[in-house]
Amino acid sequence: MTAARGSVRSELRIGRPADDLWAIVGDPGRLAEWFPGVASCTVDGDERVVTTDAGLSMPEQLLTVDRLQRRFQYRITAPLFREHLSTVDVHDLGDGTSLVVYSVDAEPSVMALVLGGAAAAALERLRAMTEEPGR
């Protein structure tokens, strides 16, 4: 029996210009600032290693860092996954606010649910840290 593929999409309107949010989201080395459960990460070329608060290392391949489209895509290459692709898009809504969309596709599907929940929490943290007065 093969594991099913799953997809989860979270989106959140944030009261900051898209370029401000992209400066955080589009920098692969800043993940620990806004993604809950991430203690640190290191970037070497198109590879990133994320270390969780529990000490688990998750190797990733950076696929797309497109500043014009404000799109960031990566693939977790850890053996927990048969397949994985996450995409973060920052959309300018033209009124000083942005829509940030975080999509997770994974096999097995349970990993999409786990990462999708974490991604939704990450968007909430991103909003909290960027909408603070004086930021």
C-alpha cells in the first residue's frame, strides 16, 4: 500500500507592505525568526539545514527564491518524506497590506498535515512580529 499525497494551504492578510515581508520570508537564513519550532538554520548555496527545537536536523533543497514574484520554494529531503514541496508567496494587495500564502504538498499525507499546521502558526508569528508598533 502506498502512502497518499496530501496538500495543505494557509493564507493570512498581514498589515505590512509586501517588500517588508519578503525581506524576512525570502531570506532562507531567517526562518528561525518566524517559524515556530525552528531553533536555527544554516544555508550553503541551494541547501539549507533546519534544526528543530527538539534537535532534529532537517536537510532541505532551496528551489526558488524569486524576489520579483516574491516566491520561495523548498523541498525537505529528509527520509521522513517520500516527496515534499513547500511554497511561500507574498502578494502585494496594493493598500499597504499583503497576502502571504504558504502551501505544503507532501507524501506521506500525514506530513502535509503536520507541516501545514506549523505553516499556519508561522504565518501568525510573522504577522505578530511585523505588525508590532515601531517595526
